[in-house]
Amino acid sequence: MKPEQNKPTDVRFRLEKELHKPLKDLAKKEDRSMNYLMNKAVEFYLNQSKEMKT
């Protein structure tokens, strides 16, 4: 059996209404998906959190 390699996991969450349009606009401006930007934001947050603990 092969180990899962970077297989995405579906996660649902509620985005504050006032964040939706700015996120959508930024995604369009940067020619990226909103999903990509959300993943990068979570990655950034986790890295910052890890650095604060060390």
C-alpha cells in the first residue's frame, strides 16, 4: 500500500463576509485561486506560531 503523498483534505469553514470580496479580488489580481491563498495564509500562520514557541 502506497503512503499518501500530499493528498489534499477537504475542510469546510466559514469565512467572515467582509473577507470574501477582498480575498476574491486579491486572487484575481494575483492570478491565483482563493484556495491557494487560503492555504498560504494557514501555512504562514502555522510557521509564525511555531517560531513564537521556539
